[in-house]
Amino acid sequence: MTTIPETEGPTLSAPQLVEILRKAIISGELVPKQRLVEADLADDYGASRGNVRVALAELSVEGLVERVQNRGARVRAVSIEEAVEITEVRGALEALCARKAAERITDAGSQELRDLARQMEDAVARGDRESYSACNQRLHAKIIEVSAQATAAATIQRLRGQAVRFQFQLARQPGRPNVSLPQHLAIIDAVCRHDPEGAAEAMRLHLESVADAIRESA
């Protein structure tokens, strides 16, 4: 259980609780179909019942939690098939974002992506999967940010939340960074060269590879 500093009375805000519960679900600390009892969560995390209710509602919108009639809330179980489908839809949307990012990227933005590429190469060389996973998240977030596609960004965020547990597990598989690194470098190169079609194709192929890896993990 995530350690919360000892304080008097419920102090954890709803956004803080959302972040803590999201990480617990993604990491597997809270497992699929596990019941999420408001009173227990309030006691465990030092939050008010109202903030727990708000946090569960937010996580429900993200697809990480589901409400079961007469049973309360529980961690939503996503099947392999659904995770693959979600990743394929993400591939289409993130390809659009990569295309737009290649059109919009500035010199400063290109330098930031190239710096990120060097960090990813260094993480793989050191066998540091945690650092590589963090760089992976930053890369996708940066491309979405540069694309300025607000609707796509909001949709991707919801989709990623629903299948993120599978991607979290994949990112920590031995050898997986060596597979995805060349794909990420291809995306970065195309975006920095202002090659919209190349960036879109590189992103599509990368997410297709992720979907295949999820499928093979069954």
C-alpha cells in the first residue's frame, strides 16, 4: 500500500487520490476486479469519503474503475482482446498526432526530441528499463502536445488509461526496450525532419508492434 504521511484528519485531495489510485492500478498493486470500498479507501489513504467518491468517478471516466450494480466500485478488468483493440485505435490517433507534430515542430522542439532520443539510447545501453519507460511516456506526450490536437489528445488519454496496465508490463519485459527503441528513434527522426507521412507511418508501426506484443502475451 502506498505510504501516506501521518497527519491529523482527512487531508488527501481528490486529485491526489486519483493519482495514487491510478498508479496502484497500473502497477498491479490494485488488481482487476478488486473491490474499492469507499470507507476502506478513506481510511487507508487519509481522504474524506467525498474525495474518495470524486476520485472513483474520475477513474471510472478513465476506464480504470467500473461501477457494479449493488456491489459498488471495483478495478475494471480489461481483456487481452480489448487491450489490443484499444491500442490499435490509439495507433490511428497517435499517427495523426505524429503527422501534425511533424508539420508544427520548431527547432527548439526538435532539439528536445533529439535529446530525448539520446536519453532513451543511454537507458537501453545501461539496461535501465524504468528510465526508458519514463522517456517513452515523455516522448508520446511531447508529440501529442506539439500536434495541438486537443480532441485526439483527450481521447488518447482515456484509451491509454484503459490498457495502460498491459503496456506497463510490456515496458518492463527483458528485451522489450531493444525492440521499441528503433521504432521510437524512427518517429523522432521523421518528426524532426518535418516528414508528416513518415512520422505517421513510424507511429502506426510502433503501436502496431505494441498491439502484437500484447496479443502474444496472452
